[in-house]
Amino acid sequence: MLRPYWPPLIALLLAIVGCGGAASSLPDTASPVFTAAPTASVAPPGTPTPGPSPAGSTAVPTAVPTPVVTPAPAPTAPSPSTYIVQPGDTLYSIARRFGLTVDELAAANGIADPSRLRAGQVLVIPRGGGPTPATPPQGSAQVVTKGNAARRMVALTFDAGADAGYTALILDTLRANGIRASFGVTGRWAEQNPDLLRRIVAEGHHLINHTYSHDSFTGRSTGNPPMTREQRWQELDRTESIVQQVTGATTKPYFRPPYGDYDASVNADVYARGYAYNVMWTVDSLGWRGIPAQEIVQRCLSLAEPGAIYIMHVGSASQDAFALQAVIDGLRRLGYSFGTVPEVIAP
């Protein structure tokens, strides 16, 4: 009775076996799929590097930027600067302002004759230019009215600020008597009388800076406003420069104020420029007033004292030159010897 069911059952089993055979023809494992690895992106310079990813996450490493090193510029030599010469300038004052020597400044500009400097001239300032900062010394010039009273020595001083006058006669008299004196010269007088200035130095006399123009620093005797510190310095520097150029000598550290005008500010200003002594006087011959030679002699002898500093003048308005020999003879009879200001004020 069961026979009629066998054929369908057998057909069903064959179908199942056929499906299993088809399945067994597939590969045992799936073929691998290759995926291109992600390209690491390079952060621009300066971008911070990301920190570590949280646990369990997949992070793509970020490339660390390579530092860019900029080479330091090579040092370059300073370029020369220039300076336009102003009225009243000298090669010495300009060189001093820029921390140079006169020779360095002259060489940089091919200047053979420093006295031929002219206003408006353009000078090359070597070493890159720019004034050398310097702090002027602080202090006050010592006012000297008399020398060492322990010695019977006096100083004859002659101011040269106007004309040449009787300078040659005065020098002749001093040389004949073997006396060295001190001369207060202005820069203008030195410019106008270079031969006399050279003779003064050559014969062993001493120089005092009497300013350039013989203008009052305070204005007391001229009625003008007081000069500024810069104006006073220019007066001193200009005279010193001329003296150096003409003779190679110096006026430092001795200064004599025109008209004898000075105050505390003048003493401070000249000291800051290298003048430690403000040379005044003990006896004024008053020859500049035009008094006769005999009166000059009488005055100079009656006021004599140890360490006295005499002031006379070389100009043609004064009779000092004609009184000089009698003054020398009279002082020697009184037992006095003669010296320059530095010698008389020395301890």
C-alpha cells in the first residue's frame, strides 16, 4: 500500500542532493577585497599636532610638519653718512662731534687743507655716521685770580682779541728778557695773525682760550642775552681748532672770559668742554683804557704781590707794549721772577 509514495519521495531527495552539490562548488572562503589606505594629510606649518585618539577609535596619524629655518641675514658694514657744514664749523669741531679725529675726517673727504672748510660743504662721515654719545664731565672751572703766594713769582698775561697792534714789540721785549708769558687769544685774532700765533708758541709762551669772537658769555658787558651752552661750546671749540691747525698747540685747560664776564653757568659750561681753569687777574694795567705808559708802570709796580697775575693787551689802543720794559725792570728790583700762568699757580 505504500508503494505509490516512493517515486515522489525519491525525486525530492534527488533535488536536495543536487542543491547541495551546487553549493559545494563555491570557494571555501570569500575573495579578499583590497581597499586603498587613506592618504595622510600634511597640516600646514603651525598647525598643532592632534593628541591621541580615545580608546577603541581608529585614528589616522597626522604628519608632523618640518620646522622651516630662516637663515639670519649676514651682517653688513655700516654705510657712511653725511654732514652739511654749518657757518662757524671747523674740521676739529665736526670731528669731535662724531667721535673722529681730524685726520680721519680729512682722509675720508680728501681734505688737504682743513682751514678751507666752507659752509654748505657736504662731508662724508665714516663708520656709519651718528654722533658718538658722550656725557660731558660735570663740575666747575676753578676761578684763578692769583697764583702761589708762597713764591715771589708773577705772571704776565696779554690778551689778543682786537688787532695785531704791538704784539711783535711785546714778543721782542719778552725774548730780550728771557721771560715766558701767557697769551689769551681769540680764534678770530688767531685766524688773522697766524704768523704771530706761531711765533708765540715757538718762543715758549702759553696759550689761553679767549673765545672766538670776544663776545660776552653772560651778556653783562654787552647788553646781549646770555649765550646758550651750545653757543659757548662753539666759541671754545672753534678757537681750539684754529690754534691746533695753525700751531699744533692747545689752549686747554685754560680759559679767560671776555670782559671778565662769568657766572656759575659759565664755569660749568667751560669745564664740560675741558677747561678746568677760569683765568682772571690780580692786577689790571688798564692799558686798554689808553692811559699813558708811565701810569701803567706806576700802577703795575704799586700793586705787585707774590703770585700776582697781570693782564695787559697787545692791541694798538693800549700803551702796554711801551710800558713793559720798565714794568719788568721794576718788578725784578722788587725781587720778583716771572712765569706762565701754569707755573705761577702751581703748588
